[in-house]
Amino acid sequence: MSAVEVIQPSSAVFLGRKHEEVRSLLSLFNLEKRDTKLHRSLPSLTWLRTFEASARLLSFTAAADELALTPSAISQHVRLLEDWLGDALFQRVHGGILLTDAGAALLPSVTGALDMLELGVGDLFHSQRPPLTVRFPASLASLWLAPRLHEFQCAHPEIPLRIITGVWPADNESMTAELEIRHGLGSWAGYNSERLSHDVVTPMVAPELCGESFDDDAIGLLHQYPLLHVFGYERGWPDWLESHAAGKLKELNTLQLDSEMVAATIAENGRGVTLGRLPQFQGLLDSGRLVAPFQLRLTVEEGLFLLTRPGHSLSREAKKFRDWLVASFQEPLRGSGSEWE
């Protein structure tokens, strides 16, 4: 029995419509042979893809990595497109590129057309596409991602997701997902990394331990309860104590752990003081499960990074998830208890 014989009439009509949609989209980019009288005056699809990637990433080098091309090829494609249009699309500045007014005006149309083309082809030929796989540190997935993942799912219900977690991957551990978020200083051999955040650290405790005591009045908490130290980080309690107390606090009791989730739970139960890292702990502050009694927050060089494979062109789904991640991590941090400047 052929595949056509098992298609229901309604499905056949649907696929027929989809086929016509794809043919129409392909014709927009001169990808289908047609009568010369109907020829559309459009630039090369390759040039447009190069422009979209360069404009989205604001980097010819990053666009080259994504499209598996050389930076010189990217520059040539952009130059050819600019010559074809008769207008500059990018302004070359020291250390990077910026969109000109013409480039900013063109980008939404090109992005929309490419999205339509990818979606149309995908619906017709890849209706059973595998889910987008993203790997998170376990603590980040639990404390930061879980409370807000519904926002992405509501905005993009058509994108199936597969979230996997891990704890402290080795620097040379290979990626098993299309996107991966790692904590560190941004240097992982063989991968592209894009900074999502800097860590902002400050002590956090259960609300009942703090009462109305903030800042200097809360110093006693550090003597009375164990400091919960999550090992694996470059910067931690010693750095915060040096900045706040400059050696005045000595012989403090500590408890070493390998999980932020465990440290957060112990602190919530009033059994210790954890050095919370923002934005990971933002939800715990917002919900009132923890409070930050000290005004000092210390910004360190460590942070969260988004990793991708060089030479690998991100899927449409991965691009949308990446954009959502970047926007989410740009949300301003908020304090608790004492006001932060």
C-alpha cells in the first residue's frame, strides 16, 4: 500500500495547501524555476541569510560560526547585498558592527520571510521534528527556569522542548544538546559561549531569622548560624566577607555542600545562611522564602553562559529559545529587606 493511499481526504487537501505555500515561499527567493515574465527582482537567498545572522548577532565572526562559513565569505555576501540594494546595511565600528537605519528597517522583513520559509518547509517535510534539547545546571533549572518556563511555552506553543540537567560538567565534557547553559568564566575549548549574566552574591536567610535586623544589625546571624558554602565556584564567602567585614569576622562555622538547591532548602528551614547567587535566587526573594539582610551585593566575574557548537547553524526553535533566554536574563535584579542601590 502506498503512502498516498492511507492519507485521508482532509489530510490530502491540507498537504496540498502546504505544498502550494512552500512553492510560493520558494518562488519568493528565486528557488523555483518560473516563467521569466514572472521573475521577481530579489537578491540571493544566501546573501539574505548572511544578513539576518549578522544583524541578529551583530558580529560577522559569530555569523560565520553559525552558518559554517569564513568571516571573509560573510563580509563578501554582505557587501554584495549592499551593492545590490545600493545602500549600506551595517556600520563598521571599532570592535564590531552596528545596523544602519536601512539595515534595521530591512531586518524584520527578512527575518519574517526566512521564518515563514523554514516553517513552511518544516510543516510539509518534517512534521515530526524532534524536540529542542536544552541542558541546564540542575540548580538553575530548579530555582530559575522552572518558575518561568511557562512564559516561553505560552509564547511558542509550537516548539516542543526537552530539558535535561547536570551538575558541574567537566570543562572538556562534550555537548549533548543543541543549547547548553554552563556556569563559569566563559572559556570552554571547542565551543562558542555567550554571556547571559554576571553572578551577584549576597547572604540570604529565612525571614524568621532576620526579623527587622538588616545590614550591621544582622552580623550576629553570621556567628549564630553556619555559613552554607557551595563548592565549585571561584568566588564565594571569603570574597563577600572580605568586602563587608574586612577580616573582622573570624572563626565562623561553615557547612560545605555541592548543591545550591540543598543550600537553599537548609536556609529556608532556618538552619543556615546561604550565599545566594542572583539571578538564580531571584525567585526565592520574590516569593519571600528567603530575604537578603545585607545591603552589600558583590558582583563577580563568574556567571552563566550559553554554549553552542561552532559551525552549527541553529534551528529556528533554538534561535527563539536563545532570544527568550537573553531577554529574561536582562530583567533587573530586585532586592529584599534592605533596598539595594
